[in-house]
Amino acid sequence: MLVFLLAGCGMGAFTTEDGPDRVRGALYFEPDSTLSLQLYGARQAYVVLANSTLPCWPADGTYDPDGLVSTEDQYWQAQAATAVVREGARFVAFTVAIDANEDWLGRYALQADAWEPGAMAGYVADEGRVASGAWIHVIESAVEDGAGLNYALSGGITIVEEAHEIGVPAPAWLEIDRKDTEMAGTFDLAPTELSGAFRAERCENQALLGELSSYLTNIAIADGALLEFDDSAR
């Protein structure tokens, strides 16, 4: 079923307790190896999936249909911000870590504590691979009156109700079937009723990865907080 959804929906689809939900933004990041990763003897990749548009870079051209944003860069920032915080937003993120001699393809068991580098290194040393996962579902959000599209750029949105899990535990899993200019695979975050199939574009914009990670953390620790997009992610 998941393979069928992937074939028919471009970037893939989520399967949720509310029914299917199309993946409209799918990116994967593979930062340069840092000294800490080299010391742990591991390689890492990051996957982000959203039911909103999530481009890696600003598009060419200018977007100013209503005089609310004046450049393609601002429009892109608004897209990235709303992908995580708009009402109805669904956002899933994975970190994948493997031993230097492992193949990226195959199944990864998710571990709740694998976000922490030391724990990640332990799983990699023992099993050769591990993944950590997180998800957010924004059930209700509120936008300041008159904010227009700029609400996504100026902190004018409040998350009223959301559900999330940071550090999804076993028996959840992620399976990678392809990794080159794209990463394709399937996942099941059981016992949560959230699974899916995806085809993610490789993205070299590390600043965007940092901003998306920041949103994930802010939502997790501050229910209903005002969120602001940092325009350094360009």
C-alpha cells in the first residue's frame, strides 16, 4: 500500500488516524562530516517531510501578488515557516546514523534516545545503524488580524493546539530503499497511527536544516509559543 502511495503521489503520502495526507515537501540533508562524527565513527543524514510545500532554496522570480512580500527570498521563508506552524501542518523528521562501513539502504530501528550523540554512537557501535524520529501535528493555530503572509516572517502566529513526539521509540522503524540525488523509503511510527512513504530531494542548504530543527524544538518545549523565522537561512 505504501509503495502504491509513493508511486501515485510524487513525494509520497502520510497515512494517519484521519486518513491519507499528501507529502508536499520532502528534503534530505547530508552535512559534511564534523570532527565529532569522525570521533564517533558514524555518518549521518537528516530527512524532513511535510504536508506543505518545502523548497530547498528560493525560486527564481519575484512574488508580490498583494504587496505583502517583495522578494522571492521572503516568499521562500514564508513557505518554510508555514510548513511547520500553520493550522493542519504535519511534519516528520528523522536522523539516520550508520557505521562507516555500512550501506545506507535497509531498515533502521528507531530509538527514543538516539537524538543524543553518545547514545547514537552506542547504537551504531553495537548494531551498525540507528535512526531517531520526531513528528508534529498542528491541530489549531491563530494568526494576528491583518498580518497577511507576513505572519510567517514576523512571529504573528500562535499555535493553539498541537500534538507531537520527540524521540519516537521502538518498535517504530524507517526503511531506506534509495539514496543518491533522492532518498526514498517508507516508515511506520507504531504504536502511533502515523506511517508513510516518501521520495525526498537532496538539499545542501544547511541553514534551512538548522531553522527547521529550531522550530521542532520550540514547539516541543513551548506550547502556544510565538514562532519567528530567522532570515539567516538563505
